[in-house]
Amino acid sequence: MTRLWSLCSVLFVVLFSPYLVANPINVGIDFKSQQLLNVEYTLAPSTEQQILNNNQIEWLDSDGTSLNLGMNLTPVWVKLAIDNTSLTDIPVILSIDNPLLDEVNVLHTQGSKTIFFTKIGDALPLANRQIKSESLLVSLTLPKASHTTVYLQVKNDAGLRIPLSLWSPNEYLKHKTKFNLLYGLLVGFILSLAITNFVLYGFSRRHYFAYTGILLTLLWLTLAYLYGYGYRYLQPDGISFQQLAIPSLLFISSALFAPLQQTIFGPAKRRLIHGLGYTIVLLSLFSWFLPVHIALSLCLLSLPIFLSLIAAVSVKHYNYHYKQPSIAYLIAISAFFCAIIYSALGVFNPFDLNIGVLSLTFVCFLICSLSLSYAVIKMFLMQRDAEVSAQQNALAESKAQDTLMRERLAIQEQARQDLESNIEERTFELQVTLRELEEKNRALEQLNMEDALTKTKNRRYFDKKLLMDIRRSRREQTPLSIIMFDIDHFKAINDNYGHLTGDQTIQAAANIIKTHLKRPLDDVARYGGEEFVVLLPNTPHRGALEIAEQIRKAAQNTDIIVAGTTIKFTLSAGVYSAIAEDINNPNLFTDYADKALYHAKQSGRNRVVSYPLPD
């Protein structure tokens, strides 16, 4: 009767949910992700009760695009309908892919019942977040065969860009791992360029290396705050600090283009360039005393003007002597200009301008960093070559001095070539070594998770998975079952038929267990020599006993043929099921299951015993 009712509920959701809320998102047992969510929104001033009870509110459709309302200071309500078409509860993660939002109130409802509520945003401390991440994430549990609605009230002083995506936990972990890897590589590359410029400044005492190093460091900090990492790691309790810091970082970064322009293009229009630089610095200081939306608007509207003036002066007084550094500088300031324009379009225009995994801002900052580093290094090399040439002309007055200079230059040139050759060789060797290390790390990671003989998970993986399932059981108040299997008389099989036969017996037992586990979250691991352990999340005691008995019967009816000899084996099992209470004592589950297994062994083997033990 229960199954029939559940089936009817699923059919109702599938057939009629489209008429309840426009374009709901269907989530099934095989759901992975959906990154462009069709949502509805309203800017009408409303309270939570009005949103839930007032059917007269006019909701606007996002038409399947990422929601961007531009520089709008009015709080917006966003509605997202989700249908769970499966017969089981499904955990999902709702990602709000803009870490700069001040406050987001998340309300998860089923009918008129509120099943979850939380508040997140950079105007709230990190400790208040449900998931401690630099991103705005909400973990939701969709009841089986249900139609639920998620309401989000979004408040932000710096534009309402609200890109939403829905993920399964495992799929989001893969996506976030890939994103963090790419982000870490590119940001680390920018930081390494900044450190390189500081090191070159320490050796050469050329101020343009210091300016470039500071500018690249500011770009690195800007990216950290843009993607929420500054909020998480630098000021986790700094309310709205990152939105105040971003305009100042952009102002100071722009101001540093002025002294670099004077260095590369010469002292033309010195007063104008210096005046622009000082003006930008004053605006940076002044922005801290302005509201966030005014400071950001001032930054995004004024910086393109300042950068255009600096670029125009640079083009007019193009330095043909330093041709390559000049071109590289113009590329850098153009890339920075594009980043500002891109950010302004994202803030002021209702368009979603995300490109690929990382935004155009990231690409522009990377191009800017490379171009500036190339410009100052190339300029340093050209200045060094010019100094060497001047020394040659001075030493040419005397034959002896000329001979000495030629020898010294030859030695210097040879040393430089040797150094470049050594650097290329070391770089190649380092790349080869890094590739080998990556391959070995992947192999080690696989070995750390998998048992080589049975191709099941190993003890290390089981210990981590057990702790995760215990936490989930306590959080969701669902039963967690554990089954421990042991091959009966395994020592006799080894002694009578040899270790090869024993290995085949272990493999056969593992294959039998794996074939009886149907759900994605069910796991089997090799616990010891001939012992296996099975984790069954959200499984009551009766269900665990049925699975254990099915596996025991399957093993009893399985024959192993080795060298023409038929070998039979049996399994004993211990079962323990409970709703986890103490997450600090994960061994409690394995201890009770092991006691039940021991009792099964003592009671004659080839049986299933559960804990508490029978009298």
C-alpha cells in the first residue's frame, strides 16, 4: 500500500507540477547539475508572509537566462520551483554564483510549510553560513516525490546579479575541485610574477620593478575579493569589507599605471600624468567614506576616463626607442581597461557576461600581468644593453681597454648563454619531474582508495566514508546500517587449496557483495584479510538484514572452480543499525557489528546476527 501511494505521488508530481509553478526543475535519482535555472522574480516590496500567502504578486520570468537586474538597490524576491520525481529524498546544493551579495535569505517550502530557512551573504559573518565556503552555497534536501519551492530575498548595494545553479553534492565537488585548481594555477601565476618583480627590484633597484610588483599584488588581491576568497581567508568577520575594498584596489592599481607610463614613454606631459595618478589616489581614499554603490559607481565610471587619458598620452608620445616595452604597456593598460568596462557592464547592465569557467576579468588581469612583466623586464634588458654599449664606446679610446672590454663582454655573453641554457634545461627537467609526480600522485590516490585484490574500497576510504555517513545520519535523523561479513573457514581453504585459491575466494565474495548493492551511496570495503564491511546510508534495520541474508544465500549457492576442483564457501554476517548520535565515536558502529559477527561465528557460522544480540 505504501509503495502504491508513493508511486501515485510521483505520477502526480510529474503530470501536474508544470501547472503549479512555471517551468519547475525536475530532479531525479540520476540528477547531476543544472546551471541555467529558469526562475521568477519580483521587485514588489513584500514580507515573507506576503510572498507565501499572496497569490496576487506579479512574478516576472527570467526566460532561462542568468538573472541580472543591474544597479538596483531594491531587494528582489526570486522564486525557484523544484520537483523531486524519485521515491527517495535527494540532497542538492543551490549555488548563488556571486559571492559579493550582501544578504540572501533562503526559504525552502513545501506547500504552505517551511522546511528550511537560512541567511548568507558577505554582510554576515562566515560562521553563520551553512556551508563554510567562499561561494554562497545552500544545502537542500528534497523530500521524495515532492514539489517544493525555494524563495530567495536578495539585498545588495552593488548591483543585483544573481546567477543560480543546482548541483548534486558529488557533481558540485567535482566542479569546485576543477575550478579551484584552475583558479589556483592562474592566481598563483600572477602572484609568482609579482614576487619575481620584487626580487628583480631587490637586485636591480629599478623602481619600475617595485611599481609592477605592487600593481600585480593588487590585481591578485582584487581577484581574491572578487571570487570571495578574500572574505573567507582574509576577513571572515569583516562585514561587507570586500565590496569596500574592491573599488580602492582598482583605484590604486590604476594610479600605478602613471609612474610606469613616465618610465617607459619618458617625461612627456609629466604634470598631467602625475595629476591623474594623484587624483586616482585621492578618489581611492575618498571612496571609503561613501556608500558602497556610490563608491563602486564612481570607480567604474571614472577609471575608464583616467585610463583613456593615460593611454592617449602614451600613444601620442610613443617611444620608438623602447618599442617592445611600449607596445606591451599599451596592451596591459588596454587589458585593464577592458576588465573595468566588463565589470561596469556586469554591474550596470542587465546582462550576464560570464565567459567559460572564469570571467573575462580574470583573463584581462592575466594578460595585464604578463604584459607589464614583459614590458619592465624587456626595458631592463634594453637599458642594460645600452649601458654595456656605452661602456664599450668609453673603453674604445684605448686599445688595451678595448681589448679588455671585449674579453669581458665575451665572458658576460658566454655566461648569459650558459645561464639561459641551464635555465632551459632545468625548466624542462622540472616540467618532466612535475608530470611524473602528477602521474604518481594520481596512482597513489587510486591505491589509497582501492583494494588491489578485490577492486573494492579499502579500509582508509571506509573510515572516511563512515564518518561522513554518521554525520549525515545525525544531521538528517536517518538510520545508518553497517554489515560486517567474514568468510567461514577461510584458513582451511588456504591450507587445503593454497593462497591462490584463497585469493579467488575473497574475490568471489567481494563480487557477490557488490552485485547486491544497488544504490549509489551504498559502499563495500575490504575491512581485513577475509572480512568485508558494507555501509548502507538511510537504511533501516530490517532492510539491512534482508540485504545481508540475500548475500549470505548467494555465497552459499556459489561454487568456485579452481584447477578442476569445485570449492564452496559460506559467509557469516553481523548487522547493526541506528540513527547516529555521537559523531566523535564512529567506531561504535563497527564495534557493534563486529560483536554481532562474532556471535554469528560462535553460533555455527553461515548465518546473519544483528546487534543487540539475541538472548
